[in-house]
Amino acid sequence: MEMTLRWFGSKFDTVTLKQIRQIPGVTGVITTLYDTVPGDIWSSESIRELKAEVEEAGLKIAGIESVNIHESIKIGSNDRDIYIDNYIKTLENLGKEGIKLVCYNFMPVFDWTRTELDRVRSDGSTVLAYNQETIDSINPEEMFNHISNHTNGTVIPGWEPYRMEKIKDLFEMYKDVDEERLFENLKYFLEKIMPVCNKYDINMAIHPDDPAWSVFGLPRIIINKKNILRMLNMVDDRHNGITFCSGSYGTNLENDMPDMIRALKGRVHFAHVRNLKFNSKDDFEEAAHLSSDGSFDMYEIMKALYDIDFTGPIRPDHGRMIWDEVAMPGYGLYDRALGATYLNGLWEAIKKGDKYEAK
Ligand code: DNO
């Protein structure tokens, strides 16, 4: 595996490439052109500029998160082919610059959903949290305004202003899209993009729906082992793969994550590894990465990735806000650096343990 950190570009991120470079064992960043909107064609020039900036800092671009999908593709509207063609052009431009990993998601309207961005934990750190009752009692627009007031002045991924511009129309457009239709639309999209992925050897890594169930009545499909296998088999190409995100699949306690990882060998192209602490089935918060701070056995998750010979990029995920840092919630420097170091430690121990066992 290759340890990375997510970075949103010098215009948007409070964390610098220099700081990232100084985290032991982090060799690359996962980044994006954050000022594009879904449907845009990413120009070769802007990709090259981004790449040069990252490389000048002694790092590499290990992958793109995300090239977001235009809603017309998810809905399956008449104009979807225009946006698929644009997506293909973007992939082509990324491929020409040697980029081999693209993370995306197929969640209608929203991306990941949390109800709080700054829940205070007993140690004084603040974290992102989810409470089902809050979701059930709030409408999506209120939710958006609520989230926007707690971002420490940053534009947070998944809650970019463009998402809210057409929210009412979008809910209307999704009214006939159920899970089956969403699967069909995903298949249509994947079949169209696989040729360019094959040509440039680009791994597509779909991100799970977070949380792993329907939110605000919208359909969600990338939620469990059964659905992932269906998605992988319906377009059976090794470039059609997944992002294994423990913080997303783990929202559903019925998902046995080490078992899922083992079942997906060869198709896990990217990993987001973090912990969650459940207070009840309907309320969880994003703990530190350390197993004992949350509800997951992080050793078992890393061991499963090791066992499937995972060689792709991995990144610590949302961190807590600690040590008075003011940054994008979930994406500060300090706790993610601790997370990367912890995950690197687990990996080293697993690898060495494996060697001793073999002797
Ligand atoms: C949240 C992220 C998601 C993720 C997208 C991938 O912090 O994990 O926004 O980047 O779903 O397309």
C-alpha cells in the first residue's frame, strides 16, 4: 500500500504540501480540481499545473478524489451522453498525465451526510457525527444551511454550494429513480467509460454511500457486500473497482468489513481507513483512528487489506479537530497525521509478523 493524505489544493486547503511531506511515510496526495463542477471537462493544462505543484513539494498525485458525476448521469436523463462524453474526455486528459486512480460516487444529490461537524468529545476534541433522529426531523435545505454554518469558513467536500442551487428540482427529478434504476444508470455509465480506462489503465474506485442507507428518501446502492458484488459483476472489468471506506461501510454494523475486503480481492483500488464510535445504532461519531477509541478493530481491517495484497493508495480519513487547529472539519492536519502514523504502524507490524510466521 501507499500512504497518502487528501489535499484540496492551495486555494482551498488550510494544510500545505510541505506539512504533508513531513508526515513520516506519506508519499502522495489524493487531490482534485476543487473549482470544477460536475460535467466540466478538466483541461490537460490545469491537470499538469496541479501535478507540477505537487511534485515540486516532493510528493506525487496518487489519485483523484473525486471526479464527480453529473446528476443527469445518475438520473439517466436524455442529456446524459453529453456528460458521459465530457467525463471520458476528463479521464483521457488525466490518463495522459499518468493518473491511474479516480474515486467517484453515485449518491443522488448529496455526497456523505453528517448532522454535526463539531460535536465535542470528552477529551475536548470536536468531531463529525450522525444522528438519525436529526435527519428524520430536518429537511435537506435546512440541513445544508446548518452544515454551512459550521465549516470554519471552508467549502467542505460534498456540501459545495452548487449542490444546493437546484435542490428542489433535483428531488423532483429523482422521484422515479429507485435502486434498480440507479443500478442500471451506473451500469450504462461504467460500460461507456471502461474503454478509456483500459486504454490508460485507470482504476475507477466507487466510494460507498455514507451512511450506508437511504437518506432523505433518496435511493442508495453502494452500501454492502451483496450490492458491491452486483456492481462489480455487472461490468466485469478489473478497472471497475471500489474505494473501501471503513467509515462509510462501517456505519451499518451488519457489514463485516474484514470479510468484505477479502471477498473483493483484486477490485479494491483505494482505501479510506478510519474508526467510528457508536453510541447507539442510530448515533455515531468519528473517533480517533485508534481501535480502542472507537467501535472497529482497525488491526483486522488493515490485516484484511494486507491479506488481499492491497497495493493501492490508502489514506487516513476524517480526523478530529485537536490542539486548537482551525481547519476544514474532518480534514485538519494533526489528527490525520496521527491516523497515518498509526495505520503505518499497524501495517509494519502485520508485515513483519507475517515474515516471522513464515520462518
Ligand atoms: C467525505 C468523502 C467523500 C468522498 C466522495 C467520493 O469526506 O469521503 O466526499 O470523497 O464520496 O466521491
